[in-house]
Amino acid sequence: MILSAPEIIRRLDHDCVMGILVITPYSSECQQPASYDLRAAGDVHILKGTCTLVPTLEWVELPKDLAGTLRCRSSFGRRGVLLGAGFVDPGFRGQLTLCLTNMGSDDIFIRKNDRVVQIIFHEVRESNQCYTGRYQDSRGAVEAK
């Protein structure tokens, strides 16, 4: 099941018995009907034909019953930007590192606070495992380890 906007907002409420979803800073302007737009943490220049790691402005924490899929926003996709990775395991917490490749014909400028990707939240049933990998508590753009 994909979470709707009302369900995402409900899960951000600390009184939710299902488990707290954290998106900090949260902006209602980024809330979409069935996803949430994540923003760039700083200004980035992506030269055509290159791949650049871009951290999200938001710190995200997923409870053990939610996973996230990342999708490049169509406004960047139409300009030739591809997102290289796109799954967030239950229990992850930290800033997300976006691997953006510019396959377009022009350089791409991303400004701090630009909405770059959408995170779609999925319910994970009967989950008893949480992410404990090496990217837990990531801050900034994190290179492959």
C-alpha cells in the first residue's frame, strides 16, 4: 500500500501508534497527494555527462513498518537527469544521498531548497527488521563505502 498525503501527515504525528515518521524540516509545499518532495541541501552544478552526489535537506526517519522509493521529479527528468539509486529501508534515519546523473544536453543548476526527488512511502507488513547498515545517521553527501 502506498501512503496518501493524509496518511503521511498522520504518521508524522507523535501520537501515531503505528510508528513515527520523521521528515525534518517538513514543508506543506512539498507534500504531494501520494508522495513527499525532498529538497537539495545546497547549491549544486551538474555538468552534462557527469554524476554528482547531492544530499537532501531533509533528515528522514522511517519506522519499521515503512519503506521508501525515490523517484526523480519529472521536471528534472525532462531535462535529462537520472536518479541512480532509489530505495530506503525500514528503520533508516539520516539525510539521503541522491546520485544524480545529467544525461541532458545542458548543464543543470540545482539551488538549495529545490525539490529534486519524490519519496513514496510503502507499508511493510509483519516487519521485525530495521536498517542497521553503514549509511545509518548519514549527514551530507556520503560517498560509497
